[in-house]
Amino acid sequence: MSAVLAAVLQVLLLVLLLALVVPLLGRYLAHLFTAPTHLRFERATYRLLRVDPDADQHWRSYAFSVLGFSLVSVLFLFVFGRVQQWLPLDIGMSALPADGAWNTAVSFATNTNWQWYSGEAAIGHLMQMAGLAVQNFVSAGVGLAVAAAFARGLARTSAGGRVGNFWSDLVRVVLRLLLPASFVAALVLVALGVVQNLSGPRGVTTLDGGTQQVTGGPVASQEAIKEIGTNGGGFYNANSSHPFENPTALSNLLEIFLLLVIPFAMAWAFGVIVRDRRQGGAVMAVMGSLWLVSVGLLTWAELAGHGTAPSLAGAAMEGKETRFGEAASALFAASTTATSTGSVNAMHDSLTAPGGGVAIVNMLLGEVAPGGVGAGLYGMLMLAVVTVFLAGLMVGRTPEYLGHKIGQREIVVVALYILTMPVLVLAGVAIGLTAPAGLAGLQESGSHGLSEALYAVASASNNNGSAFAGLATGTPFWNTLLGLCMLLGRFVPIVLVLALAGRFAAQHRVPVGAGTLPTHRPLFVILLSGVTVIVVGLTFVPVLALGPIAESLS
Amino acid sequence: MTELFALLRHSLAGLRVLLAATVVCGIAYPLAVTGIAQGVLPWRAEGSLVTAAGAHTTDPGAAVGSVLLGQRSSDAGFFVPRPSAAGDDGYDPLSTSGSNLGPESSELVADIRARRAEVAEREGVRPDQVPADAVTASASGLDPDISPAYAALQVPRVARAAGLPTAQVAALVTEHTDGRSLGVLGSGHVNVLLLNLAVREAAGG
């Protein structure tokens, strides 16, 4: 079978798996976020923790819960990183430096999982499992909760700005979905070869008489939630290219499936929550087509192998594993950057110039196709509001979305949301490339050097976490800058999303009229796709032209 | 002021929830997975180690390596794995990494040229016969596999050094070649450690 045909068929297989699971999971998610009753063990948990799971929170209160929870998460993880050497299972690791502990704490609490460190050289097992992996669960839960609050805001009218209960959203999604799903996925991964033990490195005498340190760790349990929660932080430095994290082409497909399934299912859940499945279908169609386009482009780029080094080698195999080859690496790269995952099974810095460009653009789209767990849905819905607004301007009608008027106040909130990420990215790159301490980290000069810095800041600001890892970022400068990008890139949008949800939930319903733009038809799907691409295009074309585009043409 | 107080109140609730999550997701969950994995799939959970005879083991002291991890092999009677950027000498699991060199990197171009010349000389072939995986470093630096083409290239040299008929070594390569999973996933590959163990066995230890 030709490599191209196999590449197409592997995508078809993945799409088929997603098509089977997404509707079921979507319905289940909608149930989690709307069912009024709690399970018995959940009620016991709420009593023990003294939180009220039944208060229908005003959006401000909901936002305080999100921020308060994330604040203690950052502090807890920071302290964990500073004292890990005194804890059990430290396997000889020392304390993280203050700037590194800050960066890692923010990174995992914001669902980014940017890693300045090398897992096997810096993090003990207890910090991995009880620090970092815990945030893999709960930061994913936070994203899903905020998306659920936004969907409920859109589903409600005259509700006084109330959008639901953060604690019950968080607890339900962790206990009823992420934990059981991770448990099953972890055991499947072990069966395929992922390690799961509590040992440190152990020496074996190799075939030629040398010694090789075989590393251990609770890897499978972390690998599972790392993909399911679109987190992406590798147990080891090599992330999902490490044979102990991703041993076979089958585990590779499973991991790609896991990182895509909840983001797509959330679009379905959205349709159920707003009681009009066609709305969820339209959002999913936009997500799916943009994802497919990026998969196609990246696969083409890697299989074609243009560029000086790939041409000289005969194929773009630098930074790729033999068992995956170009196509399975491209599929992973497109999917990990189109979601907010950021795990990698190939080194993105060594992707071909157009391939690396697609990965960057995927992140700069705001990771909405399909995006991170929860974050992808609310990001896409923000763009849907922009689309409705633009369409309203074109025909001179008051724009409305799902029975909600998009007035001046609403569009100001949306505009702030849309502007946050580009400001962080462009200002961040500018700072990184003017400060000597920033420039010092670049591995390469010229357009590829710019791409390295752009990739890092885009990855941090969009909470992705993958890297052009040639950039040496484990310095106080980059750790601080990227930490700020991650923090602001996560919580400024979340507060704006919740504010809009609250406004929608406070409005009276606008009846559907002759001037209402139907938001479930193919026309809207095309408009929304166009807005998604154009909003990015206009903002980032200059920097993309100087980076990946210039490199592709050189 | 009221905002600060509200944030504090929500943070305290958040702390209680976080501590509970740490116990459930951070301790109970990984330990449960570890317990089951160790009970049901101990060989996999311990890193897929093999002995010199090719038998599965969970004892690092008895193992020559993990079938999932590539390792350096300098002996002429063995198949050579891909270039590795993991650690100074390559294949160091304590320093996993690719080279991270970009497609236009002059350093990478020089590396590829040097590797191509080296492999061509070692195997006694023309430089243009050397496949891509032989001149490029993998993503992890621990790639356990090489392409079937790179394995085929090494057959004459290994057969000579091991004192085996070329056809027999070629047959061992075929035996250890895996195609794409399910016919479409990933890429064809040959596990270097298992192949080398088979060569050694065929050569009489």
C-alpha cells in the first residue's frame, strides 16, 4: 500500500472511531452538566468538603470559584515544586528553581503543560502523580465547567445572570468522566507497552556491554489523562515520542483519539444543552473541517519533505520515530495543536517549514478546531457570536444568537476576548525578541529563529504546551514571560466568557424573526469557518510571513 | 474589598476540593493502576525487558535491555540503530530528546552529510543508497526500530562479521519486520534489539 493511501485510511479510521463515540459522549456530557440530582457519593463529598453544589451561581460568583480554585492550584503546585526533594518517591530530584516552579505551576493549572524542564531529569514521581497529574484532571475540569456554564447561559433567558454551579460541574466531570475514562485508557496503554511502576532508573547491561538506565514511573496513569484532558505534559522529555509513553502505532492512534474525543463531544453536548442539536452539528462541522484541512496540509508537507535537510536525507525523518513514520507523526502534530494538548510524537522544531507553519496556525486560530476540552467550545462560540454580528452588520439587522440579542455591551466583551490572545502573542514575541535574555535562548537565526519564539509564545498564550524545543526556555526570562502568557491567556478569556454567559442568561428571549440568521445551516458553517480563518489571518499574517512562510519559500 | 473577601472564600473552598482531588486523582488512581498493571501485565509495566535469550523478564539485573528502547551497538556483528540525540553518546533514557534542528539548519545539513558518508563506508555501499532513517536522529533519541530498508542495507556486513550466510540474516530481518499496524497505521519497522538477539543466537551465542 502506498504511504499516501495509508495516510488517508488512518484518518478515515480515526474519523470513524470519533463518529461512533462523539454522539454518545456528547449526550453524556450534556447530562452531566444539566442533571439536577447528585450521586450519593458526590453528596457525601460535598458535605465533607463543605461546598454547596446546589447554589445556582451568578456568573461573578462562578468566576470567583474558578479563579479561587485555580489560584490555590498554582500556589499548591509552586510549593510542591520547591519541596519535592523532601517528599517520598523523589528518586533523587532536587527542588525546582523559583522561576521554574512558577512556570510549571502556572503551566499545569492553566491546562497548558508547557515544560521548560526534562521530566526524567527534574521531576520526582510524587510530584508527577500527585502534583502535575492532578492538575491534568482538574484543569481539564475547569475548562469543561466554563464551557458548560457558557452553554447554559446561551440556553437560558431571564435567569438573572445565573449560569450553574462550578463545584458540581468540576466534581461531576472529574468523577464521572475523566477518572473512569483515564483508568480504562491507562490499562489499555499498559497492555500496549506503556510502563507503570514506582521505580527510579535501573541499570541494565546492554548487548554491547554498556549500561543503559531504564527509567520507570507511573507513566500510563498520567499518559491517559494527559491526552483525555488535552493537557500534553509528558512524563519524559521526549513526550509521546518516547517508546514508554507511546510504544506502537496502535497506542499512537489511541492517544490521538483520546485527545480529540472530548473537544468534539462538547460541541455535541452544546447542541443538547441549548435544545437544538443542529446548533451543535454546525459548530462540529466547522471544527471538523478546519481540523481535516490542517491534517491534510501537515500530512502533505511531511510526506513531500521539502526543505534543505529533508531533501538531503531523502525524507523528513529528523525528529520522527520509525514506527510512526511521516503520516502518523503529521496526524498527531495537527491534532495536538488543533486541540490545546501539546503532547508531541515528533519534534515539531524539525517539522518541514510548511508543516511547522500549519502547527503554528492551528494554535493561532485560538485552538478552536476542535480546541482544548471546554476551551475549544467556548472559543468557537465566541467566534460564532462575531459571525452573527458581522452578518447582522451586512444586512442591517440587530444581530442575535440562539434568541439572545448581541448588543453593544455583548460585542465589547467578545471583542476583548478576541483581542486578548493576539495581544499576548504579538507583545510576547516582541518582548522575547528585543530582550537580550530572550534572544539568548534562540537556537537558530533568521526566520526559523523567529518561528521558534513565535511558536513558544503562541503555545503559551493559547495554553497548548508544545514547543519548537530548540528554543532554550528554562531561563528566568522565558519562564517568567511564558508563565505570564499562560496565566493571562487562560483566565482573561475565561472571565470574559463567563461575563457574556451571565449577560445572556439575564436577557429576555428574542423571538426568531425574518431577520434572524439561521445558525445551523451550511451558509453559517461557511461564514463561521471564514471568520475563524480571517480573524487570525489579518492579525498574524505579518509575523507568519517573516517566520514559517519565508522559511517555506527559501 | 468585598471582591477580595469573596475570592478568599472561594479559594478556601477550592483548597478543600484540591486536596480531595489530590488524594483521589493523585494517589488512589495511580496506585490502583499500578497495582492492577503489576498484577496483570507485570512485564509491560516494568518496561518490557528481555534477557539475552530473548525471554521476558521483570528483573533489570537479568535483562540486556527493553524491547521498546533502542540501545547503542558498536559490534560489527550487530545491526546499528538510528542516530540519537539523547545524551552525549546517544540512547540515554535519562536525557531523551530529538536534535530539534530545523529543516534549513546548517548544522543538521552537515550532520546528515557526515552520517551518510559514514554509513556508506561502514556498509560498503554508494552514499545514495543510504535510507533517510539512517541519517536522521529520532524524536525520542530512543527509537527501538530501523526501517526495513536500513536493515536490508546492513545484512551483508552483519552476516560477514557474524559468520552467517547472507540469506540466513536476510531471513531473520524479514522475520523481525513489522508492517503498518492494521495495515494503515504508522510505518514498517524492524526492532533492532530483537533482531540482534536473533543474530547472536543464530551465530551460536
